[in-house]
Amino acid sequence: MTEPARDPGLQPERTRLAWRRTTLSATVAAVLAAKTALHGSTSAAGVVACAACCVLWLGFLLVAHRRIRALAVPGRPSALTPRQAAGAVLCTVAVALCAAALVV
């Protein structure tokens, strides 16, 4: 039995846009964290939290870029692997925690 032809519609495009929006949000959080950490009196803890935010942002950017590229391939896109999903969640939560630590 052959698989019916897939009508991709706009779903892959919406998913790519969602990844881009999330990447933009992470970028804004990392930039605000850097601004908060480096503005005014700079403490060692602030610099470490800022560096952690930047490294985590780069990790999320890598996961998002790979996913966006996978969605751009014609035909049925591959499923998001559990490792990629865990990496994206870990980076997102860790950036939020680092940013919260900078604010408090």
C-alpha cells in the first residue's frame, strides 16, 4: 500500500515561523540579561549569569537553526528528536532562570 501524497499546506511554514519567533524571544532575553548584568555596578555573579545566558542562547540558536533547516527540506519533514526537544527546553528554562537571577 502506498502512502498518499502529502499536502504540506502552510503547517511547515507556521512551524518555521514559530521557531524564529522563539529564537527572537530568546535573543531579547539574552540581550536584556547582558544589559542588566553589565550596566552599573558589575558583580562577579552578574557576569557569570550573563555569560551563562549567552552560552545557553547559543545552544538554543543551534537547535532552532537545525530544526528550521530540517523543515525547509521538500517532502515530509523529519520529526523533532527527543534530544533536540530536551535541548530546546533545557536552554529555554535555563535562560529564564539566569535572567530571573539577574533581576533579583
